[in-house]
Amino acid sequence: MARTGTYSLQCPIPKSEHEHILMAHGGGGKLTNQLIEKMFYTGLGNEFLMQGHDGAFLPAIKGQLAFTTDSFVVNPIFFPGGDIGDLAINGTVNDLVCCGAKPLYISLAFILEEGFLLEELWKVVQSIGNAALTAGVKIVTGDTKVVEKGKGDRIFINTTGIGQVLPGLNIAPIRCKEGDVVIINGTIGDHGISIMLTREGLALDSPVESDTMPLNGMMQEVFKRQPDIHVLRDPTRGGLASALNEICQSSGTGITLFENVLPVNNGVRGACELMGFDPLYIANEGKILVILPEEHAGEVLAIMRSHDEGRESRIIGRVTATHPGILHLETTIGTTRIIDMISGEQLPRIC
């Protein structure tokens, strides 16, 4: 099971006459209703989901809304540090956080493959419930479809998230400017390498776990105490390098990374050396890039380091006007090289 903080919703699987997902579970009849009531209402029920409508009636939200959508197709669906369930919730929560929003509501759509074990689906549902409880969000509506055996890959999840943008924040890539610094809250590449090692059945002396986790608790405190944040980005697919390249191109500024302070744990470093990967391009799921004026960096670092999610927060780069639109790496031997956008993908199906 995934990390769930102080929460635990581990319960026996609801009784069913079937062990696997059948096509009839997606047919809108008796088995569909049983799946919704016994599985989803039991594991995820709240006052909004239990309304039983085609959608959800939600209370009015004052101010600006943030809205995001995402799909999760990870393989394998269970991996060290997490699974597709908490990955879906945490990924959606963190997308809203990067908009400067307080995450509130999430919808879920499941695409299930005929033959998928109901026991495994229940594990995913429990993980979703734990992750939602930890992040303080509610699952308010959803949908389930079933595809024929061989036409899916056990389970895909699509999410939509709604959050309330906090007043006083103006977070956008175009606000990145010369003199800003780049902060990250911990080691890079953990998620992608965890997936790759599990998929390939490889073991290292230094185990690697996915970093999937919600970051709204830590960042809500940052927003309250220091709202002058210019850019936020979660470096998921394409990793740190791709996220920062996108910011460089959107803002027309350059960014210099400092290789000597980039946080990479030993397991990730060893796996990358063994397999020929660059950790700068490996996916993360519990990391956030914070770009802000240097004069606020000390305060923000102190806040982030006071949370478990940000114990290893540090400045890893600086925004410059000397190479607009380009990401540079200042190496440990004093040279510089361009870090370009990744071409293709290093690891398929990692989120």
C-alpha cells in the first residue's frame, strides 16, 4: 500500500459473486450498480458522491477557480512507494497546487479491462480513499467503463480536479524573471526509476521508492506566508529538464542549474549509470519547482524544510538573461552545457 500518513482505510474486499471484472460490470445494469455501491461508495463515499446523480452538486466557491484534468496509465499499477490509485489523486492535487489553488474536489473515471481482479481494484480504491483523505479532497463524481480483454491494460484512471485559487497569488511561467532562484523540495528521478526497476524485476543495493505524495499542505503554508511566488511546476513526465525548458521557452529567460547541488539519491544515480539514463529527464511525482525572487528564498526554504515533504529543499538554479530561452547546466568541473528538451521518452508508461 502507498504511504498514507496517519490514515488507514484497509478493509476486506466487499463480498461479490465474481472475482474478476466482467463486461457486464460496464453495462449499466445490476453488476454495474453492485460495483458502484459495494466498491466505490464503500471506499470513497461522501455527501457529494452519495448524491447518486450523473454529476455532483457542489457549493459555490468564492473567487477564482483552478481546473485540471489528467490520465494515469502507469505500468506496473503497484510499485514501491505507491500505486496507480494514490498516484492519480496526488498528481491531480499537485497540478492544482501549481496553479496556486487549494484542491477541493476530484472526479474519477475508470477504464477497466475485462478479467481485472476485483481484489486488485479494491486495493486501488482503498489507496485512492487514503490519498484523498490525506490531501483533504473529496471524490465527488465518476464513471466506469469496461473494455474487452486484451484491449486495455487492467486499469486506466482519468481525473478532473477543482480548486480555489488563493487571493494574492499570481503564478504563471511568464513571470519568471532575471534574478529569480529555483528551489526543489527533494531528490529527483525517484518515481521513474522505481517504476523501471519494478517493471524489469531489478533490485539494487539502495532501494528506490516512488516519491508520490500530495504537496498542498506544505505549499498552502508557503502561500500564506510568502505569496510572491512567480512560477510553480511539478516535474513529472520529462523530469526536471523538460519542466525547466518549458518555463524558459514560455518566459523568454534562461535558467542555469548547478550540478553540484542537484539532489539525486544513490539508488537513482546507480540505476541511471547502469541503464544509461540521465536523472534530469526522469519523472517525479512528489516534487515541485518553486521560482521566486531571491530575497524571499530563505523564508520559503525554512517553511518547506519544516515539512516532511520538503526536508531536503534547496536552491538548484538561477534565472538569467544571458541565454534567453535556454536551460544550462553548470557542471561540477566548472564547464557549462545546454540541457535540451527530451526527444522521445526514456521510460514509457510511468504515470
